[in-house]
Amino acid sequence: MATAIKDIQEDPRERALQEKVATGYQLEDVEEMTERYKNVLVNTIHIAADLEVVTLPTYSPAIKTSPTLEDKIAIAAACQDELGHAQMMYRILEDFGYDTHSFLFERDPEEWRTFQMLEFPHEDYIESVVSMCYGDRAGYITTVDLEENCSYAPFARSLRKVNYEETFHVSHGERWTRFFWNQSEESRRRVQETVDFYFPLCTAWFGMPDNRKTRTDQLSYRIRGASNDEMRQKWLSRVVPFSESVGIKVPAHYDEEQGKYVLDYEPPIYLDEEKREWDYDRQITWEEQLKVWKKGSKHKVPSIARVISEEWGKDLW
Amino acid sequence: MATKLKSKKKIDQKRERGGAEPKYYEVFARKDSHSDLSHVGSVEAPNDELAQVRAWYIYDQHKWREMCVVPLESIITVTEEGKSAKIKMG
């Protein structure tokens, strides 16, 4: 394994392309790519497309339970945005030999590449707005990084629309999270409970800590510009001040000495999936965490199966 | 192990695509009468009518003043001589 990586690093074509993109050069055509570049790029877009689509079964239960027609429209509109983003990614993937129909409708749900943050169906509207406030913010930070830095220009350009629309989701989330915090004792309790659940999920969105990461092709081929830890730091620098300004308690703070935001717990920690509760004192190993991520929550397969078999029908409203 | 799906949507791909091969359209739009008509993206559709609908629904980030679609095969490349036009997502 180690020798294989070494061989490729020493391949002059791979090295030349890495140096070219490091200077800011952007590729416009598939013909300009090396195999290794193509693999890491396609993998990145593939995962991004899956993540857009899984928002649908995740958000949809809240369409039923949200209190007013406006709230239902807000969630449905966000779902429509996300599917539009997936459509554009599918269009790019087709240039790499993907068939959208079989990719979306004929793949085994277990093969979908999803992240834990987007796997838990929303139980109510408060969960949806908290998820937009913290989760879409996390997603936005990754897609903005891709728009600003991705060396494959067509993908970077396609993310302009994506990011434009994600800002609406984030500001919608922040506005209503603040509203429900101030509405009543009970809604405040529910906001805090939901943030308690989502905060570690969102910090995990950015993946392993940099010093644990072994695959760095995304950075060396400039598919992305920022590392996992840099993006996580950026996310913390937005959500921690926001939470503090509202009064929401979050397990992170700004450390004056280090000059950066730090978590008040040591990830990875144990999640009781049934209760949706984190045990901040119970650390698990990264190997265990990777297993949990790879397997997905118990909701993953039924959610995706529902998208594929289109069982929305009259249940939607 | 493969997951059993309760039901699977049946789609006639050939009919959806209007043929065995996908057909692509490039989408151009202008925000207001002072702005340039710019390339905003690309859609796959079996015919001109569905291309219009898909373009309008997918690229809905602005209330466009004007939007049009052009079949990719109609684009004649100048700088990329001898190749088909590259898809330039907007």
C-alpha cells in the first residue's frame, strides 16, 4: 500500500498537475486530468450529490408537523433547493460516465455516501431550523471553500448558485432559532435540546482531525482549499458567537491563549442513537467512530429507500 | 447485503431521454435588461420543451428577465476546434 502511494507521488504527470493547480490554475476539461486527480474530484462531487439528496427524507417529516403554512413552504423550498443542487452535480458527473437514473434510483441504499449530521429525520420544525442554523452553516462552509478553491472550474462555478441559496437556509435557521429561544419556556428547552444533539454532529461534519487524516489528495490536487480543522475552526467562529448572543449553551468556547475556538470535549464521543444523546465523558476510538460513520444511523437505509421508491404520495402533506 | 425496496419507480429511460443517448442543452439568462446574457448552466432533456421547463426550475436563483436554452450540438466551437463544446456550469 505504502509503495503504491509512493509510486504515484513520484509519477511526473501527477506531480506536474499538483504543481500547476497549486499556482491557481483551473482545469476546464476532463482531458487535462490525471487518473488520480479524476478519482479524487469525482469522489468529492459524488459525495456532495448524495448529501444534497438525503436532506429530503431528513427534512420531510417536519413538513407535516411544522405549525404554519409558511413553515411548510420554507422547508419544502429548502428541499427543492437541495434537489436543484443535486441536479447540477449529476450533470457534471455525467461528463465522467455517471448515469443519473441508475445513480439515483438503482443504487443500493447502503452504498450511498452520507454523513451522520444529515441522517436523523427531523421530529419537528424547531429541529429543522436548528439544523439549518448549525448544519447548513457547516455545509455552507464546505461548499464555499469548494467554490473559492476547487481547481475544476465547472464544479467551482456551479457552486455559485448553491452557496447563494444556502445563505437563505442559514439565515432562515438563525432567525427562527432565535425566535423559538425567546418564544416560551418549552420552545427554549427544545432549542437547547436540539442544539445539544446537533453540535457534535456538525463538528464531525468536517471529518477527522488533520493529524489523523491519511488521505490528502483533496488538498494536494486543490479540490479543496482548507483542511478539516481549518473549516471546523471557521464554523466554530460563526456558531459560537451566534449561540452566545442568543443565550444557547454550546460545548465550545474561544480560548484567548491559543487564539482560537476549542471544543469543551474530546472527540470522538459516544452517541446513544435511540435517545439522541451524547455521552461527553465517554470517549470512543477513531476506529469505532469511523465504523459508526460508515455504517450510518438506523435511519439511513429506510430514508434512502423511501426516496428511491417514491413513497411520498399523499403522505407528504 | 442488498436492501429490499418495497417498490421501484419504473422509468422508461429511452422515452425520458428521447433516445438512447442523453441530449444536453446549455442555459443562458440575463438578470435585467442592463445585464449581459450569461451562461448559467446546463440541463439534460429529451426535447426542447422539457429543456425549457428543467432550465427554469433548476436555475431559479434569480427572477430572470430573460432565459433561453441552446442544444449543445448546435454550439460551434471556435477555440476548442475539433472538440465538442465543453460544459461550463454556471
